[in-house]
Amino acid sequence: MADSTPFIREDVQGFLALVNSLPPPESLVAEEQRAGYLAMKAMTEADPRPLAVIRNLTCPGPAGDIPVRFYDVRESRDPSPVILFFHGGGFVIGDLDTHNSLCTELSAELDLPVLAVDYRLAPEHPFPAAPDDCEAAARWLAASPAKLERQVTGIITIGGSAGGNLAAVTARALCDKPAAAPMVLQVLLYPATDESQDGSMERLAEGHFLTKLAMDWFYSLYLPKSGDPRAFPLHASAEGMPPSIVATAGLDPLQDQGRRMAAKLVEAGVDTCYLHMEGLTHDFSTTRKALPSAAFEMGRVIAAMKLMLGKVRP
């Protein structure tokens, strides 16, 4: 009989021992979890990279102005694609600050501007507030708004977990109804793509950082509609999607969802790069200080982005 124990990297073993030793929260309250998530990132995430431009702005949205943060390693630049970043956190937690360091890393390493979106969160704003905000921000960005002082030639959507979900949903929206600049790449890091409760969700339900209990709590507040492609992008068509990168982690309950998304893209003939990080946890992109191997794997993701973007940006 095959051993069902998952492989765990050496640096991840110590990280999980610490995480699993912490007392579980007595209650799951959104505001407390948001504060805890931000505090955890201060301990686990790499320091931000110095950039020429980091500006807090707003863009128009369906329910009022949406806070955004603009990054660029250069003070000014010629027309170029722009990375549109959506943070993770189960549609309930996370903000511009929890993923600030990662956005600086993307701009510095890819030599591209980044726009991070502070979309509305549940339970105050359940589905479809998040995808509505993300699509609005994407269309605003595509129009090369004057306050950015940049000519946008293409959109690269990227995000992890809930952010990966929103990156895929936004890319589909911009393919179905093109914006002023085209989609050129989507990057889905350990994305939440469907409603599945079996497979890796069951096999890795607890003890590996992200838990099934946490996912159930997130969805109990976000209230996504089962079968709706704007809630679960695996239900959307993959035809005509932009070149794609999908990354999954071997200790992540969501790994099967990411694999299914990658397979669907390949089956539709989409140019797709699939990366699997065996022995690594969910949310590895923002644990780069705590886990040296996570920093290495994010380097692989960025290398894949450079490869894919070389086709549109020689």
C-alpha cells in the first residue's frame, strides 16, 4: 500500500511545527483574523524592495472609489504591460499592506509597473463585490489613466488563493469584453477555482497551514454561488484565454483545484506553464522570509513570467 504521508521540505517542517503549536482561535471574527494575518506577514514575509514609485491612489468602482497602490521600479518608462495584482485571504482578510513586499518584488524583478487592488471584502461585502471591483480596476488600468503617467499596452493579472481566483475571473471578463488594453498573461498562484470538497481538500484538511475549516469559514462569509463562473472560474470557458501560469503547492488543500484549472487551459489550447512545488504550503509567495525554499520557488514563478512575457515584449 502506498504511503499517503505527504512530503514536507526541511524548512517547512519547522514552520509547520510552529504554526501547529499555536492555540486555535476561540472564535473566527473577521476583524481579528485580518489583524492576525497582517501581523503574521510581518514575521514571515521578506522585506520590501526599494522602488522609485510607490503611490496610494483610488480608481472608480461600482460602489465608490477603490483603493489601489501603484508601484514602479522606474520613475518613468516607455509604454509597457502592467501587472494587476489581487491579494489573497479568502475574500475576507488581506489588504494592500499584507502583500506590499511581494508587489515590490514583482516590479523590481520583472521591470514592470504593478497596480495592487484593495477590493471589497466579505462579510461586509459578499460575492460578487470582489470580482466587480477587480474588473472595474482592470478596465480603468487598461485605459491608461492620467494619474499613473504610464501608457499601458497590456494587462497581466496575478494573485494567490482568492487572488488567483480573481485573477482568472478578471482575465475571463477582459477576454469576453475587451478593454482598452489586451490581456497578455494570467498568473494563478495556488488558486481557488471550484467548490470541491474531496481529493486534496480532504487529504490535507488540517495540519498543513491552510485548513478545510478555514476555507469553509471564508466561503460562509463570502457566499459564492455554486456553479457561477465569476465565483468559481473552473466553470468558465477556457477558450481564448491569454497565456497562463498556474502554480500549486504539495501541502495545499487547493492543489487539485489548481491542477484542474491548468488541465482545462491546456485542453483548450491555451499556452500554459504549470509549476508544482512539492513539499511546500499554501501562500508560499508571502512566506519568503520564514521559508527560504518559498523564496526560491517564487523565483521560479518570476522566471516563468519572464519567459511567457518574452513572447509579447521582446
